[in-house]
Amino acid sequence: MTLPMSDPRLVPIAQKVEAGERLSRDDARVCFETSDLLSLGALADSANRRKNGNQVFFAANQHINPTNVCVLRHTCVFCSFARTAKEEGAYTRSLDEVFAEAEAAADNPTREFHIVGGLHPRLRLSYYADLIRGLKERHPDVHVKALTAVEIAHLARIERTTTRRVLEELKAAGLDTLPGGGAEVFGAAVRATIADRKLVAEDWLRVHREAHELGIPSNCTMLYGHVETIQDRVEHLAMLRDLQDETRGFLTYIPLAYHPDHNELGRELGREGTATTGMDDLKNVAVGRLFLDNVAHVKTHWPMVTAFVSQVALHFGCDDVEGTVVYERVYHEAGAHTPMALSYGDVVRLIRGAGKEPVERDSFYRPVRQFAPDDPIFTPVATPAASAHAEAELVQLVGTGRA
């Protein structure tokens, strides 16, 4: 690849990318440090096209958060979602309430339930097994992606059993995959600062290793833009790459942008009302694509970085867009100003507007619908009011390809 690179340090990295060679930790540090964003993006785009061509995947999914009550309310200081049991705004859904919320799937093309929540001190394994089993009975064709490694370890402590046993019981109930949350940044000093008492890196990796051994694929993530250093980011990515070399169980990598509103960390850092920069958002996508050569997909999470940045990220090594969502709570509690949901048609138009080929996928990245340029876009029955919010925000931009 020949590029007019303003940063000469990128030249040997470009040669490695062209030759299909693995990048080193030092290479990753250079990629995070460089100000030559366009060259970095071109390298990541080239690496992505080799794996995925011009396709961009998305899932018609629905987020469900059964509870926001969490035992780490006062130690996980970057979180704006958690509450103590008696705190204003605390909630815990009954199974019937969760099933009622999931009924949105009946009128929409939902193919995946994405289920995460707080570490409730009294919700037992049976609650989550019955929740998953009940969803499968009511929606047999909808995939269940549920519970982070942190939630799995919490249930193991409550039940006085192993994380492997928890995973086995949830799989028997119908669990299909694990989300990648809870990883944050693996560095011990960072975790002690932002998420003291949360599952340590080795245990997060162990839970995912066990899931992969049991035939439960998962996602992997990194939360960036708080107190971590470039070295912390690189070491985090290296640990993910090492586990993927071992198990091949990660489906996709998702860089997650820290939101500083309504949480203790944001106040301490004087960051309330700010956000990560577009430069950093795009760098994290690009470096993830270049360094994690053994992970097939990189996802941009539009509720965190906006639909606009996500659309640009499709030319920075990203081949997957967070889907329809239906109702997103976790990041909006932290000050995200993005819509609570995007309609099916909005997602398709966003991808098309970037000059990419939208492909609806299932949770294992098997295509379920592809779109010819003149295909009409299916628009589901309107459900949450958030859909109108999404349409209002994007109507002037997505259709013209400027979002």
C-alpha cells in the first residue's frame, strides 16, 4: 500500500499490513500515538476489506436490562446505571415484566435479545435461567446473548459454585452467547481506580475461556477515554488477542467510549459534559482492527459515539454497526445524547450512506438478508417513542449519506 504518510513511523506498519503480518505491541503504540489519522484509517480499512469486503453487518436486536441494582454501586465509579436497592431510580423487573418488554419482538424483526444488568444481591441463578428459558419458549427464533463475565462470576459467588457450572446451567436454559462487557481496561492500576472490587482481568478472561470451551461464543470489549494510558490499551488488546489465539471464541471486538456524566469518576476528573473525541473514537476502531488480526469483526457502538461517528468508522476498519437496540438504558444514564433506538430502515440507510453494502446478520454473523441497491427498506411497526426520536435526528442526515 502506497500512502502519502505524514508520520514516517507508519511506513513499516503499512508494510506489515500489506504483507499480512501481525503487528507488535510497539506497532500498536505508534498507531495510538500518531496524528496521521487518515493514513491509519486507510490501513485499517484495507485490513478490514481483506476480511469482509465492502459488507457491513448489523443485527435487529433488542436490549433488555432486568435490574439496575448493583453491589458495586459505590466502587465502580465510572458507572451511571447502577443503583442501591433503596436508591431513587432503582428497579428490578419481575419475569413477567421482562417477558412483556420482550413482546416488542413480536412486531419487529428482532433476532437477538441482548441482556445485561446490575449485580443484584438477591437475584439467584434460577431467576436468570427462568428468564432465558421463558424468552426461548416465547420467541424460539430469537438468539439470547446474556450476562457479562462479571455477572456470571457474581452468580457463582451467590450460589457457592463455579463459573463453569453457572455457564452450563444457563446454556441448558437456552443461552447462546455472552456479551463482552465488564472488561473495561485490564490494567490493575486502572481497575483499582475506576472499578475497584470488580472482576479482575485474569478472572474475566477465565470466564470467557470457559464459555468458549463449552461452545458459547462471546464478544470482547475495551472501555477507553478515562484514566487509562496508551500502554494500558495495548496490553489490554494483547490479552484479548492471546485468548483468541487459544480459543477462537470471540465473535467481534467492540471499543466502548467512556461517558462522564452522572458518575463519580466524571465529577472527579472534571469531565462532566464532555465526551471522547472523534479522533480517539476512530483510532480505537482502527487500532482494534489492525492489532486483533484473529478477530473477524469490529463493531462500532452508535449509542456511545453517535450515528455520525459510527458511519465514518465504516471506513476506519469497522464492519459491524450496533443494531436497532429498541431501548438503550446503560449509556444514556451516563449522558449519551444519541437516540434510544434506531429503526431497521435507519440502520440500513446509515450503512448505505457510507457507500457500504448492508447485511442483516444473525448473532453468529451468518447473513439473513442482503440488500440490492434498489431494494425497498423494511420499516418495522413503530414501538418505543424513541423510534420517533431516532427518525427526527437522522432524517436530514442519514438519507443523504452525511450522518
